[in-house]
Amino acid sequence: MESPHLPAEIISYIMSFLHVTDRKEASLVCKSWYDACQDHQFQKNVTFKFPVSTSSLDFIRAVARRPRCGLVISHLDGSRLSRQVLLEVGLHLGPRLDRLALPGSSITEASLLGLLPHLTGLRTLDLQGLDSLFMSGAFLSREEHRRQVQNALRNLEELDLSDLRYLSDLSFNRLTSCTPRLCSLSLAGCHIAFEFDPYRGCPVGFGSSALVSLRNLLSLLQKQASTLHSLDLSRTSITPESLRSIAQVPGLRLEELSLRGCKELTDYSMEILCKHQNGLKRLDLSACTELTSRTVLAVATELKELRSLSLSQDWKITDKGLAKLMMLPYLRSLDLSECLHVSGADLVKGLSSPQPRAQLETLSLRSCAYIRDAVMFSLTQLLSRNLRELDLTSCVCLTDLSVHAIATYLPALVVLRLGWCKEISDWGLLGMVEPTKVCDPRDKEEDKGPSFTRTFGNMGFFQPPSLPFQEKPRLVTEEDLGAFRDQEGASLLALRGLQELDLSACSRLTDTSITQVLRFPDLQRLSLSMLPEISDDSLVSIAHHCRSLTSLALSHCPQISDQGMARALPLLHRLQHLFLAGCDMVTNETLTIIALHCDRLRTLDVSMCKDITVHQVDLLQFRLPFLEKVQCRIASGADFTMVL
């Protein structure tokens, strides 16, 4: 019996309950489902990404049927085809284009000026790294061009000028004069002349003709203070004096500020910033290596509306001030990765306060080597209501007890990263406590003094006692697995909504736990690299129980073979990224299987796979239409990365 024909509105309503990846899969079933997935409610903020090619022209004409969209067009140059692509964009999309980015391109000024006047509805323009536009210094030098661009970009809200080595004062002034209502400006990685007279307390000179000067940047901030709310000066040579000058621009009320990698900033300059820009909601101070806990205290005292804070790689920061930071009621994201002196004790202290406290949804403690099980046990209980993303990569002192606490108290977790936590074992993932080891009766014998090695005879060099990490852990038996299936305690299975899991280099894990615990229907990204004890059994089990995977990393897993890939890949229809570097038992046969079953693959890494040949990689390129990057360094004597 044929199924009844449903109206498109009903099918669209049913599709609204699906996750976006599931909806994409459903749209390929039949034409009526495809049409239902094109409903306007599913097509908001859609951005299309594609390189320049002859097929781009037809694609642009097809996209023109949509009400509004964004484009990311790569590999544009001065060729006739590139000019034709830009002409088609202006002709068919014009005022319906919201966002435009041109990464990896080297277009000419004439090509861009031929396009911009048509884009009267543009809200976001990304010119990141387009040095070819600004190298001559003559960009927008003609008055008529400036008028045309100003008419088109008068409503532009976001402008990205990152990584422009040749952005000069004149070019910067001409372009920003055409964008009077900017809300967001990025100058990350640009060469900016932050010249400042310490005696007069103001910027000096008019700046170099080859560089954007502090004076002109301040002038722009003053003119657009009423609208500009987001500023990115990451990876620039901004000085403490310059930051204080920017912070005190009259009328400027920033909500987002990124200063990642600005290594000259000091605690005093940050105190001034927090005092004058106390409406900040997002602040990125990653890799500002001179900052200390004074900055943390300033942030906690002044920025009462802060929602996101990154202090990654700020090596001088300690626990001091973190307790007060946890009393910011709107704080949702905190990144303390590679803050080597943080133990987490003050985080627990602050979160235990009866006063209004942070409701963290994202927490990164990557490479915080002082984090211990006791701290994690407290943190998981205090953050149990809201935490969705937890990064504990390289927290080398954590053991199975932390895994038990995570599984018990963080059921809403979506992202969990435990890579390089080498003390985690099967027992932790299974939610079981490892039974006490049975002592060898010989250990109870009377001490007979130091034992000497054969090598040195009686020279006095005695054999040192065995270290804890040299002892082989007790393996999980079938009897233990029976107890696991009957228990009511929390194993990792309790994290039912998990979408990303990283267990890389947790070398004590084996097939026993992987096959029993990794059963997450919504899991999209999984990394099991450098697990020497897992085999094809784990791979096949994952393929059966985690069919939503889009990224799978199995690099340096020596027991993974062609047989396992042949059984697993036909079940992973959504796989886009596959990493098999250093898998010695993977051969050309796996590439044949990939070509048959992984037609959506975009990234493949088969580096150091000794039995994979370059010829077979070339054949794979022609058979997979979406394949963008293949890494095959030292594969069968070759050493190259193929970007398609």
C-alpha cells in the first residue's frame, strides 16, 4: 500500500523536530521531502561556500531563487572566470546578499569595485588576507568609486580586515568612511603603528603612510562610538598606553573585545580597560603572557555583565581571584587552558558561595596539570545543572574517579574531552571500581636486603622498586561485565546527549569498555587516536551504535585493519573527516572501501600508512566529489599534502 500524500506544510512541520544534520539526510529521500526542507523557517542565515569553477556560474543562478543568503567564495584571482563569477553574484544576488567572504583570493581592485555597488543589502564583509587589494595603496582613491561603495555599504555592520599586511592609513580611512554604521570591526594581525607620546599623553604624528596609525583608529572609534560594539585587535603590537587610550574614547561602549596574543599588555592597562568599558560581555585575553591574577580581580570587580572570558595561555595566572570571578552571575563560558598554576580550588570556593554565582555552560581546563580528582568531584556537583562542554585534555592527574563524577553529575554534557588523561581506564568508562589487587604471597616473604642485577654483579647497584605506572592494571573480565550490565551506577553511557568525545592517548582503554560504553546515537565527533589496545571490534561496535559520526580519528591505532574498515564504513553514511595516520594494517583496500561508501568525505589523513600508494590516493580524488584535503606524508615513500 502506498503511503498517503501529505501536504508540504505538514512535512515541514515534522521536519522541524529534526536536528539540522538529520534534516539534510531526510531531504535526500524524495522530492517532496526535499521541497519541505526548503521552507523559509529552515533557510535563515544560510551561507554557501564554494571555490571558483565553471560550475559556480550555474550554482549562483540557482541560489538566486532564495530570499537572502551569504557567500564564501575562495580562490578568486584576476582571471576571466573569476571576473565572471563576481559579475554573476552582483547580477543575480545583488541586494539579497547578506554576507560575503573571499578567503584565499587575490582579486584586483577593479573586480571588487565592479561588485560592491550591487550589494546594497550587505551586512557582513570579510576581506581577511586580501593583500592584493591594498598593496598599491590606491584602493578607493577615486571619489566616484567612494560614492558608489558608500551607497552600497551604508548599512554594513561587520567589517573584517584581519591579516592585511599592506593596509595603510589612507586605505583604512577611505574604506571606513563608506561604512558609517559599523557594529563590529576586526583588525587582528594587522600592522598598526601604536605610537604614543608618554609626556603629552596622546598619539603622536599622523602615522606611517604604509601602516594604520593609532591616531586614525581612535578617530574612527570616536566617529562610530554610538554603533561600534565589537573590536578585535588580536595579534597586534598594541601597547598598554594605546589600550588605555582606546578604553577612554568618549561614548564608546564595547560589548566584545578580543586581545588574543597581545603580549605587551599589563595588569594596569587591563584595570583601566575594565573600569571604563564595564559593559563588556565577551573578553578574550588568551596568550597575553604578562597578565597576572590582578587582571582576574579587575575583571571580577568591574565586569558584572561578562558572559564569556578566555585566559588561555596566561601562564602567570594562579587561583587567586578565581573565587570572586565565579560570583559573576551572567558568566557562561570560561577558558583557563594552559594556565599552569591553576588547581581549581578557588573555582570550587567561588561556586560554593550562597551569593548569585556563575552558571557555566562551557569550561576548559586543558593542560592544567594541578587539577585533581577531589576538585573535579566538587566541580561536577556544583556545575551539574548547566554545564554542556568540558575540556580536561592533558589533565594528567585525573583518574577513573573523575570519570565517575562526570557521568554521575553532568548528564547534560554535549562535549567531553579527556585526551591524554593516561590514568583513565576501562573501569572509569564502565562506572565500576577496580577491585583491590590480590597480593602475591611472595611479597610477604622476609626482606632479604637489596637485590642486585646480573649486569653489575656485586658492584653495589641494586634494582630500584617498581613504579606504579609500570604495574599492569587488572583487566576487566566477563564476570565484571556481567556486574556492569546489572549495576545501576553511572557509566559514560549516562551522557546520552554527547555529540563530541575525545579519548586520545588514554592508553589504558581497551575493546572491553569501548564496545560496551560508546553507544551515543547523536555523537558526531570521536577521537580514539593513540589507543594501542583497541581493535576492529571497537571500530565495528562504534559504527553500529554511533551512526551520526561526521569525524572519526583513529590515528596510530596499530590493530585497526582493512577488515574492520570494510565492516564499519558502510554504516557511517555521514562521515566527512577520517584520520588513519600511522595505522600500519590499513592498506589500499581501505581506500577502495572509502571510495564505495564515503561519498561525502572531505578530509582524509593516511600519513605514515606504509602500504598505501600515491596512485590509489589519486584515484580516490576522482571518485569522491567533496574530497578537499588528503594528507599522505611519508605514505609509501611520498611526502605531500594534497589540497583539492
